[in-house]
Amino acid sequence: MMGYKRPQNHIQWTKWAKQYGPLYRVKMPGSTFVVVADPALLPTVLGRPGLPKSRVYELGFFLATKTFHDTMFSIRHTDDPMWKATRKTLALAFNPDAIRSKMPMVVQQSLGLAERLRAFGPGRDIEVQDAMARVTLDVILTTGFDLPSNAVDLDAPCPLLEDMHFLMAETFRGFTNPFRKLSRKLAPNSALAKEFSSRLANLHSIWHQIMTDARGEVAEDDVSLWGCLAKVRDHKTGKPLSGDLLQAEVAGIILGGLDTSAQTCAFTLALLAAHPEQERALAAELDAAGLLATPANPSPRPMAFPDLPRLTYLDGVIKESLRMFPVAATGLSRCTNEDTVLGGYLIPAGTEVQVPIYTLHMNTFPEPERFLPERWADQHKAAGNNKTASEAAATKVHVQAEVRDTAAPKWTAAGAAREAAAEKPAPTFIPFSGGPRDCLGQRLAMMEVATILGTLMGRFTVELSPRMDGYTGLLERQTIAFTLAVDDGLWINFKPRPGWI
Ligand code: HEM
């Protein structure tokens, strides 16, 4: 099922859900787990109190520090005081005002990327997974840590990304082929084992350097990620986080925010490149907002915060991309801490429970394989997008608010029962998960993705490179590598729009 060269468990799990129903058990040598792809069961699994996270989240800790520290990502229970304190304090960094204040920086990073792409000329294929990881790295370091970052210089080496992606790929290969991991342990002087430990040491020192560079007086009203992290108190000592524990949180948040946003941008560009009609519809929306380069508007204005609620087609494009290529495709891993009844079945204590986001998105939407941004139009109407820009900006980051709305019911068993009685549909669109452990960074992510894509699509048309073998080739090469990715690269050609100066 895993596939040695190109794991595609998300596709296999989706086929099994069609064959055996949305709740089934997988038994493999050394591993048994239950897959839950029934929307009606999500509040029980992901809601409050829900099931605790499984230990899977502890596996990636070595990327952050030498010794294991429980971080916001890995803490298992929502009643853990450390998780509560960290989540509450860090949430300030993602409130609508904080997001609005960060948008000009994201606009600058996006314009910088557009200029680099233009400088390459139209003939050069760009590997967009790398390009987007670079721009999202710049975004997180500048907005979150107030550090200069120029990863977007596509031809320059980027040690953080190179080390991180090497280590992630190698670790993932170790999951699918345990002999490979064993060989590193048994032959510590092999070229592979040496490269692994040297890159790991590099990565740890990069996190340390980020903390050293970001250090300094943090103002009381500083709502950057670093400013908020500095305010988190260890509930046992009452002191600020420090040393390896702080490093683990810093690394965890950067790792959590980087490839997720980057892959969402990359897949969205690929979808637009493969669907010219939708690309034209997006261009029309950008044109109407003065954001498209044309002979009549050779220097489109930079995007601004009030544009976000108005660009409803762009919002639909991003949601379709998150639906069809949710980066956490095989999803969310939980564990029963006591015998639990799910969908009429008794699931024994200690069973791993997987919520496959891709399967939910593919098995619950009509014509799931079609890229239809307009399927979100009703939701936009219901959200009242005829608000003035200032009203919308004053209320919320609109895209974010809608993602939450689609995630009704309220993620408690009682809430779910009430909504079921009122015949409201159970949640099916959960790219950011749902309930108390949903993605803390989703507001930043949606603003960032919309800004990067709005800026690029206002200045370029995009085409899949011939080396992708068309959209079918892309679908065949999708793979799970921690996040959903495209094996052997996702290559796109950017053509500057006529008239852009
Ligand atoms: C499109 C981009 C993103 C997607 C699709 C995404 C998706 C997710 C998902 C599915 C989870 C739940 C994981 C689980 O329970 O297994 C999660 C958790 C989390 N995400 Fe994101 N994420 C994105 C961007 C970001 C960004 C930009 C940040 C911060 C810079 C971030 C920070 C976090 C944190 C801190 C958690 C853990 C929350 C907790 O356990 O309380 N994410 N994300």
C-alpha cells in the first residue's frame, strides 16, 4: 500500500473508503489502525473533548532538537496546561489585526518573487515547490521573527530548505523501507549516514541562529510569532520558555508553516496552469480590481488587505486547491485512550485512528475530480461579500472566516447533534483540520497564499512544463512525503503578461 518509490496512501485509502465504507480497519504487519472518513464522526474524533493525538507527532522532533521536548504540535491532550498556555498566547500572533499588519511584508516578498521570475525570461521552467518554499520561508522569517531573509533568490543556495528537505525525504524513506534506516544505524560511517548527521547538525544550528538573531527586548504589544513565544510561560516554573524547549517550538512552528503554505501555492499554480478557462476567469477578477498587468494598466497596484474579501474567485480557486490537494492528505492521527464506540463499532483503547482529509474531500463533493472554483460561489453570497472593503477588513480576514464556517458543526458531540437535528450537513471540507487542535496558522496561511497567488497571477500566465506530461502526469506523480507533493518536481513556465512594465 505504501509503495516504496512513490507512496500514495491517500489515493489507496480513498478507494478503500468507497469499497468498504467510511469507517474501516487496516491491518498490516506491525501496524493496525482505523480510518474514519465519515463526516458525522468528525466531532467525536477531532472535536472537544475528542481523541488525543497519537504518538506519531513525536517522530519529527529530531528535526528540531537533539532531545525530545513536547511542543504544541506533539502534546497529546487538550487539557494539558502547557498546550493551553502556548496555544492561547500564540493565537495573538494570528488574530486579524496581526495578520493585517503583516500583509505589506508578504506583498513585498511576492513582488520580489515576481521580479525574479520575470528576470529569468519566459523560456525557463521553474520548480515551483522549491520557489514557493523559498518565498514562504521569507514570509515566516520576516513577519514572524523580524529577520531579513532572501531565500527568494532562486539561484542561491538555501541551507535551511536543503537540509530540511533532505532530512524529511530520508526519514520518510525510512518509514517505507525500514532497512534503509537500519543501514544508517549499522554503518554510521557510510556516506549516507554521515550526510544525515551533518545536515541534522546544520539544521539545529540554523534554529539556534534564528533564536539568537531574533533575541532582544520584546515590546509588550509585539504580536509577532517571536514576540508571542517570548510571552509563553512554562506552567510549572512560571518562567519564559528557553533553551531546547524554546528551540523546539520555534522549529515546530516554522516547519508547520513552511511546506504546508508552499505546497498549497504550488498546487494552485499547477491547477491554474492546467485549466486555462479558470485562469482567464481569475485574470478577469484581478483586472476588475486593478490588479492585472495589461497594456492599459502596465504597472498594477500591489495587493492590499481590503482586496482579500473582494477577490472571491481567487478565494474559490484556493479552496478548490485545498480540497483537491490538501497538503495534510492522509491527515490527522489520533489514538483512543479508552474503549470507544465509533459509528456503532467498539474501538479498543490504544487504537490509532486516522482522519484522511483527502478522502473526505474526494468522497463527499460532487464531481470531486473537477477543478470548479465556482462551487464556492454560494458560500461567498451567503457570507455577504457585498460588504464595503473597509467593513470587511474591519471584521475579519474573510477567507479564514469562511473556512471556519464550512467546518460547522461546532466540534462538540452536543453541537453536532443539534446541527444534525436541524439537518445541517456535517463538515466535509477540513484542509486545516477542525476542533480545538485545528491549524493555528490558518489565517496567516490564507492571507499569504492569496497574496502570493494574486500577485503572481496578476503579472504572469502559467503553463505546465512539457516535462510534467500534462495534468495526468502531475496526478500520477503526486505522493505523500510528510506533506502532499509532486515527485520529481512540479515544473511551471511563467510568461509575463503583455504590457507589464
Ligand atoms: C495552507 C497552509 C496550511 C495548512 C493546510 C495547514 C494544515 C494544518 C493541519 C491539518 C493541522 C492539524 C494537524 C493535526 O492535528 O494533525 C495544523 C496544525 C497546526 N498548524 Fe497549520 N497548516 C498550514 C499553515 C500553517 C502556518 C502558516 C502556521 C504557522 C506559521 C501553522 C501552524 C500550525 C500549528 C501551530 C498547528 C498545531 C496546532 C495545535 O496542535 O494546537 N500552520 N495545520
